[in-house]
Amino acid sequence: MNVTVLTVDDSRAMRDMLRHSLVAAGFRVIQAEDGLHGLEVLASESPDVIVTDINMPRMDGFGFIQAVRSDAARRATPVLVLTTEVDVEKKNRAREAGATGWIVKPFDPEKLVDAIRRVAA
Amino acid sequence: MEDPLAAIKVTFFQECEEQLAELESGLLAMESNVADSETVNAVFRAVHSMKGGAGIFAMDALVRFAHIFETSLDKVRSGVLSATPPVVAVFLRAADLLADLVRAAREDSAVDEARIAALGVEFERIDHLDGAPEAAHVVPASECSAGDGGGQSGGVSTWNIVFTPDQALYAKANETALLLRELHRLGEVEVELDESGLPELQDMDPEGAYLTWRVTLRGECGEEDIRDVFEFVQEDCHLEISKAEPYGFDPGTVITGDNGFKFEFFAPIVEEPEEEDRKAEVKSEANVQAAVERPDPAAPAAAGAPPPQSKTVQAIAAKTEAASSVGATIRVDLDRVDRMIDLVGELVINEAMLSQRVLEAGIARSSGVAMALEELENLTREIQDSVMAIRAQPVRSVFQRMPRLVREVAAMTGKQVRLVTEGEATEVDKTVIERIADPLTHMIRNAIDHGLESTDRRIAEGKPAEGTVRLTALHRSGRIVLEVSDDGGGINRPRVRQKAIERGLISPDAQLTDEEVDNLIFLPGFSTAEQLSDISGRGVGMDVVRQSIQALGGRISISSRPGKGSTFSLSLPLTLAVLDGMVVSVQGHTLIIPLGVIVETLKPRREDVFPLDGDLNVLKLRGGYVPIVDVALCLGYGAQHSDPAQSVALLVEGEGGARAVLLVDAIHGQKQVVIKSLEANYRAVRGIAAATVMGDGRVALILDVDAMVQNTATDARRDLAESRQLEASAGER
Amino acid sequence: MMDKPETMPEEHELIAFRVGRQEFCINVMMVREIRGWTEATTLPKAPRYVKGVINLRGSVLPIIDLAVRLGMPGKAPTERNVIIVVQVLQRQVGILVDAVSDILMADKSAIQPLPDVTSDHAKRFLKGLLAMDGRMVSLIELDGILPEEDLEAA
């Protein structure tokens, strides 16, 4: 079983880090640079889990999650929010938008993989 | 084997550079009141993103300071704090410190804790400035540690879990089956489905949630472990966890101790803030020492209530709109682009070779072959231009570094300075950009330190107290022109002249035009330690600036008006990958001379050549004498002096304004050539700057004119001084 | 330095070529391509064994006259000469030889040390001898084939 994870993050370093950690854990990784790009990727890919950042240019994580949840074909895809926020408000907004769960940065690869495993069918 | 983490680190630092630039330009926009909300967002994101990346690599100081900075920026973003000039001033200083912290992290050098602390105080001050209600509340790590997780005493326990998902749980793509699977990992699980809440089929909402799960879990786990399983869904379900033990208490039981201590067994609805604090403590071990600012006390109260929907929707709409105006870009390895440039260079050569063959074969110009070939030629040129354009970048990245420099130099000199930049979007090859930063830095320092008068003096002369330094970039006839101008006092010509005489650069009675006097400052040996201040000093004079510009195939010039200011103007090629050259031949060897150094071509007469000192000949030129460089002799292509009368002479100007006449056999015209490195497969060769490939497929060498001029027999500097004196004395007659 | 076990697997393929009356060989892994002689552009004040540079698909390739480099008399190259393009450390270098003569499979144990009488100059570039069907083939070391940087300063 090869689980595909879409990561959406505007930071190259973070994308590289995500890819590095996830590939090492045996996931197939596809990446997008912001919410809009994420939606573009979703037009042709069906990831099992999406991991997204909140603060991004063009379309932020909230907008991206809302868009995923309002797409009939994608609405059942678990979305994990990546955030350095310890701020409750951000997390709640992400939840309101439809986030399945969250990962607090800086994450360690084990926690990241564990969170994905928990929501991946 | 490259360490992937090391590679990510490299990426992180590259990204930091970009984000620091973004941060600075955003803050400057805020400073001049032209910032919109997206600018503030971008500024926030830049700091936030650096913090996130720094967290990966446990760069504690950086994370800590970025957090303080970000918190303040977030207040501006949410309108709690307004970006008044004093606030933005602190932000700018914070951006400078952040840049230094990034550098410290990269170089693994010491962090200036005192500066961090000082800025921390300033951040607190601006919070008060704006009458913000709460000061940054520092919570010691020990205080925000989690309480006893509840029964995590080890050993096997039995837990009763009652779990009723809400519809929202499914809407967020969570799955009961997955949660049960997770529970199963904690120990032995018995699941009982309570379907008493299930309505009649006709009343059922297909997306509704009606089921309750009763789970008995036996395992070596505590309540925390179970709560962790439900971490993501706790808001979207009803969850009860209780320890199935004989002495257990039902939820709601209250125990009151002798001393008035009261303990109530809650129905296990976890309070969000507690959970959050615990997380902050557990998950960010890297910054436990960091000042963890408590979330706004208002936030937990508002947590349950959905944020005003309209606001979110508006924000998304705005973002999407912004997105359409941003052109799509891709990042490409420079190596790939360079490889492509090489290949296109090859294509150009091949195309030229083909044309030559077609010509040799005697095919008529009007034939289909020749016409197709012409089309190919046009196409090839177009491809070459397009490929070169890929490497082109706006000079913005260099310009963005200057405001900080200006602030620093202004502070050091006690002058008031306004920096005006124009033409930031002007594009030039990436390699050129990398190499103009230092000369520009020096010129701007110089403009503030030497160009602008002191504030008092300016006021006394009726000028505005604030001096203006202007940095502009523009394209002019296939080159980029950069100008640094100031509205200061202009070059003090009598003093410059006096200094040049003292240094033996000109004879005391030399007749020089204003322009010639101004240009004396570029002579090697003009700037000396004595007149170098801390700021423009650093042991570097304008001669070094000129040298580095000329090394790029550029020229520097100055114009100055007393009392009005000076303008330094740099003209540079748009790329270092191609060069405009003069094709010449020497003893049957084809050579390229960079067009930029050639002042004029001459046909020397034998009677104008005079032996000067040993091997050195000079050419009498308009009353002056210029040393002659016999290229064939210099490169060892010939053993005898060439006959000047049989040669073509090129008057060239090298480093530091040193002039010489190069003797070659013949000139074959001008050509744009693709520069190829000799060092890549061989090594540097004295007198040769690089190589190129000609239309016939052969390699031709590009002359290093500076080395040639210096090579001229004995000491080039002395020659220069002598010839200048000759020139001066000749001028007298 | 004479024999580097790590660069010499048990059995390896060698390319043999003639220079004057002698036969030499190098590990085939070093060879990028073999091409005919083309006129090189002379480099100013280069050592005599540097024939100059040629254009190899857009990069500038120095050509070393191996005969001269090994202290033999050189002669003007003709179209029959061969350039072996080799990878030496980070650089690509063209080696001018008379002809490619053979592809050999050699066992590491077949490589014999140089006799004591060998001159220091030869020792600098040779790292062993191979006896093949009555021929003697010298295994050549190319690391020091280019002029050293410090010659530039001299």
C-alpha cells in the first residue's frame, strides 16, 4: 500500500523537510507551494492525506481547506494543518474550515508520520 | 553522499535571504505609508516562515527572536497595534537583528544576546506605546508544564470510553474506524455499538451521525494516551473516558479535603487552553527557554464561537484576486540554465559553421537553402536572447540591501539621509548582480560619508537638513547603467588636486580640466589610510571600485558640480556569458579584445615610436606618450618586436585608468562571443581572460587587457606616473 | 601512491594505446571519448607538452602531447593521431597519442612493479607494468598530467 501525501507549504526548506521525512517513511509525496497551487495539483492527483501550512501567499491554508471541503470529490480527504501556532484561534479557524487534524511545528518526523498514519484510511 | 538535511539547511538559508529582502521592502513600504494589508501579511509570513524553518534546525536564538517579532507583527496584522513610525522603526531594527541572527546561525557564530534582550524591551515598549492592554507575558517553562495526565502510573489499567461522533467529525474527514484502530494500538479493545440514537430510515440524514461507541480498553496506557487518539476530534464528538476501577468515581463526584481542598471529577471535556499550553511545552522542546507569550486571554472564550464568516470569505476573495495578478514562476537550478546557455552557444557556432560551408559550396544567396539558413540564423539569435533572459534578474535584490546600509552609515556619521531608489525592476544577468553589490555598497557609503555635508553645514548653506542619496538603474544601449548620486557639496577639486600632487600622481604644474581632476580619485594610491574614515574606509579606495567594475567589463565615470553634488555612473554589460569583442590576429593567432576597454584604433607612424626604458617603447599621441604593448611579444607568439608601421594599434584603458597601446597585426571586425572558461579544464593563463569558440569551431583566446597593460616591461605604475608627467610637461610647451 | 587498490578492482578493463614505440594503458573508466586530431589553439607561454586547446562540444579542452610529457621527442601531429578524452579529477583533458591499440582485461595481480632502474621522471606517471602476450604495456597515471598551477607564477 503506497499512501500518497500532498504537502502544501510556501517554504522551500519546509517542503524539502516534509519530503525528506515522508519519503523516508515510505509515503509517496507530491507538493504544492500555496493553496491555489494545491488546488491545481488536486485537479489531477488524488492524495490519501493532505498536509498544509496556514500562512501562505495567494491562498492561505484556511481558504485551501474550505475549497477542499467544498469539492465533492475531495471532501473526504483528511487534511492535516501544519502550523507553528500555539495560538488557539488559528487552530480553531482551521478546524472551522474543515481541518481533520494538526501538527505543530517544529515537528519531528516521527510525530508527523504518526499523525498522517492516524488519519489515513 | 550529500546529507539531505545539510541540503535542506542550504535551502533554508537561501530562503531566509529572500524573506529578509521581502521583510525589509515590506517594512519600508509600511514606513512610507504605502503598505496595504497584503504587505503586512507578507511581512508577517516572512518572519513566520523563518521561525518555522529555524525550528527544524533548532536554531534557538533565531526561533526565539522571530517569535517575539512575529507576535508584534501579528498584532499589527489584526489591528491591535498600529504601525506608527516609532513602531516601524523598531520593526526595521528587528529586521536587521533578524538578518544578523540568520548570519550567526549560518556561520555558527555567537549570538548577541544583549541585542536580543534590548529589542525585546523595545517590543514591550511599543506594546505600551499603543496602549495595548497586556504586556508580553513571559511564562517560565516550568509553569506551563502539563498537570498529571490522570492515572499514568504505569501498569495495566482498564478504561471505559464512550464516544459519540458529531456530524462535523465526518465532515472533517475523520473516521470512527480509524480512531478505533488507534485505540486498538493502545491495548486490548472491546467495542460495543449503541445504535439507540438511530432514527427511522425516513428521518435519517444521510450525512448525519447517530451512533455511540462504547469501548473497553485494557492496556498499559494513561488517560493522556487515550485523549491523544481523540486529539483531532475532541470538539466534534462527545467523549467520556473513565477508569474502570472499583474505587473509581463517577464524573461529577466532588472530594473535599480537610484544608478546604476541593477536587471535582469532571465529565471529561478537556479545556482547550490547557491542552494548548501542554502542547506548547511538549512539542516545542527547542524553545522551552523561549519567552512563550500567552495567547490573548480573550481567545479561549471566543474559541468555541465560529469567527465571523464574512470576514474569512472576504479574505479568501482578496487573496484569490491577488493571485491572478501574480505571474506563475518556476525555480530552476542555475546549472541547468547554464547548460542550456552552453548548448545555445554551440548552436550559434554550428549555425555559423553551416553558413560558412554553404557559402564555400558556392550556393547562390537566392536559393532556398540560403534563405532557410537565414531564417535559422534569426531563430538562433532569438533563442540565444531568450535563454540569456532566463538568467536575468531585477536588481531589486541588491537595492534592497541598501536602506539598511544607509541607516547604519547615517547613524555613524550623524547625518540625516534619505535614500531614493529607482528602477529596481531593471534586469541584468545574475552573475552581474552578485558582483555589483560590493561596489555599490562602497559608493553609497562614500556618498554619505564624503559626498553629503554635515547637517549643520547643510542648514548653514540653506539646503534641507536631510541629504538625499539616489540610486537608480536603467537600460541604455544594451548595457545597464547604475547611478549613485548625492546632493552634497560635490568634489572639492582644489583639495583633490593638492592630494594628487602630494602623492606624486601628477606634477604640481600639470594642467588638468575639471573632469580630469575629478577622475584623479580613481587613481591607485589616491585614497590612503589617512583620509579613510571608518565608514567608507575598510582599506578600500575608489580605485578598487573601478577595478572591480572593469573586471566585469564595465566603466565608471563621475560628474560633479560644486555645491550641488556628485553622480557616479556605472555602465555594465547585461551578461557575463557573452562579450562584445574585437577580433584581431597576431602572428596567425586569432584573439578577441573586449570592446569595452578599447578607446580608439590607430595607425601608428614609425617616427612616433620612442624607446623609453629597456624593452619598453612609447607612442607619441596628441602630445602625450603612451606605453606600447607588443601583443605578439607579450604572449610569446613572436620573438621580435613587431614593426609598428606594419601593425594596427589599439588604444586601451585598463585598470585604474592606465592606458596603453596594443600592437596587433590586423583587425577583423567586431563580434559578440560566448565566454568559455579556461580554468574549468585547464588553469588560468596570464594575459588571457577566457576563451571562446569561433564560427569555424576553433577556440580563440580573449585577451586580459589589464594583465597586458601591467605586464608592460617594468613597473606599470611607474610608467604611468612617468607618462603622466611627460604628458604634463608636454602640455606646458 | 604507486598502486591505489581502491581505484583498482580485481579485474578491470584497460584501454591500450601507442606513443612512439611504447605501449601504454589506462583504466577504461577514465575515458570519456576518443576522437581524431584537430588543430589546437596555442596557449601563450605554455609548457611544450601542452599542444593548446580545442573545442569539445562547447567546452575548452586542453591537449597534452603524451610523448613530450613523458620525455620523448614530440612530432607534429597528423590526422592519423588520436585524442583520448579523459576525466582527470574534476577536469577533462585530451591526451594526444599515436593510436589506440587494444582493449585489455587485466587482473590486478598481473600488474608488476616498475623496475628500479626507471627514471624519476617516468616514475611520476607510470604505476606498473603489464605483460600481455609478449608485449609490455605500461599502466599510466594521469593525475599529474596537467602543468601545476605554480608554474604560472614562475
